[in-house]
Amino acid sequence: MEFWNNYIVVFLDSMGLTAVAAAKYRIFYIYILSSVIIAFLYFRLIFIQKKSNKKLSFLRYILPKSIWLHRSAVIDYQLFVLNNLLKVLLIAPYFMAHLTAAYLVTSAWEYFWTYQDALSLNSNYINLLYSVVFILLSDFSRFLFHYCFHKIPILWQFHKVHHSAEVLTPMTLYRVHPFEYICLKMRSVIVFGAITGSFYFWFRAGLQPISILKIHAAIFIFNLLGANLRHSHIPIRFGKYFERIFISPAQHQIHHSNDSIHFDKNFGSIFAFWDGLFGTLEISQQEQKIRFGIEAQEQKKYKTLSDNILKPILGLFSNKP
């Protein structure tokens, strides 16, 4: 896979499509292709079975102009560009911060813990354990981060930008206020530093997580199995049992619902059992009709890019939560 991928990546990079060429992005071309295949199977096996849908083509189903050219979707694209420009400015400090955080955590262990000998374990087991611990704690930290940005009024002012999306496309993932974007990156640095620094202290071995195309294998598989459909109009369900373990596209669409009965549900990224533990789990239902966005009065305030940048800041000085 890596052999052919290298050629495709070079081609996409030459066209300026770096995000589509990099496996670390959700819109990586392999993830997009896999999502299209899953959407096609859903379309043929479930959606098209209704008589009212018989005449609709698959292309029109996944690429309706009413969604992809909606003014809300245009803001998604604009915020994607804006936040990536911000990332370019922070790119060197961002990568250095990960290594610095890991070093500081290792140093802290050495200062507060007198145990010096490394634990003896086969390197393959160390890497497997590191991979499992990393994906579990990283996902839990995302859950807590997401939970706080809903429950803490000041943080909700910024996260409201993401939820003001009236239509969902894979680009809605990047509809994030720059302040929240920076916080997301800080979360990544802290989690990486805490886990990697701790593992290095206890095992004193080079860490190589199980990976595919240089991406953590679990994240690669998660993205490969239709993660892009979470932000879409395609309500793929996993069934009531699997949706207690993994968050389905339909469950995340519930999270974006503007119906008050769905508020603060399904905060999870990969795993649903965090929501189960916190009492925020909502299992998706067949034929569930969902409208996306926030309360009608608030929705009116997020019509342009400048609204989405400035309103959260101005909201900090408002008496309203």
C-alpha cells in the first residue's frame, strides 16, 4: 500500500491538495474513497429500497447542491483554510511541543519517583500496550474536552461555531473557532506528552505504535470505516448493541441536532462507552428525522465567516450564557 500511496501523495501534493494527500487528515483520499463505498452500499441496500427514492442517482444522493453549496458549508471551507493557515504559523512550535512535553513528563517521573530500573518486557508487547493505552486515553481526553466545551458556558461560546452548521459535510469537522482549534492542539500535546513520557520512563525503550501509513492503526481503521460519514446526511447506524461500544455516523448526527431532546448527547469520538458512563449516550433510531444547528434565535447570528469568528468573543461579554 505504501508503495502506491507514495506516488499518489506526490501527485496530490503537486496539485496543492496536501490535506487530501496526508493520512493524518480526515479528508485523506483513501478515507474519502472508503466512505463513498460505504455510502454506496447503504444507498443500494437500504435507501433506494423505498419507492420514493427509486429515481434518485447515487451521485445526486451523496453530492446534493443544497448541502455542498449551502452557505453553511461555505463557512466550513473558509474555516478549514483559516485554521490551516494558523497551523502553518504554529507548525514548528507544535511539533517541538510534543517532544518537549514527553521530555518534561519523563523528567517529572525521575524527580518524584526513585525507581530507576526499566520494566523488562518484549518490545513488541511494549508497542502493543502503548498503542492500546494511547488510543483509549486519547479518546477519553477527546470526550472530556468535548464535554467541557458543551458544559462550561465560556467554552460553549466558541464550540457553538461548530454546532451552528446547518448542513453536514466531511468539511464540517474543520468548522472550529481558532480558539478551540488551538485548545485541540494543546490537548494533543498534553496527552502525547503524558503517555509517551510515562512509557519511556517505565520501559526505557524506543516507542513505535502499531501504525498504518505512519498513522496509529486504530485511528486509520476508524477513519477507513466511514468516519467522514459522521458529518454528512447519510444516517448509517450500527444497531443498538454496537452503538453502546462505537459511535456511529447516525449517533454523531444526533449530537448535531437542533432538537432540545438531543442536546448534550453522544460526545464520544470513537468509543460510545464513555457516553454510557456519563449518562449521555443516545442510541440512533430508524427513520429518525434530524435538523442540524442550534436554537433558532442563536442560529441567526452565525451566517458569515466574520460572525463565526467574532460572535463567540463578543459573547464572552454578554450576560447571556
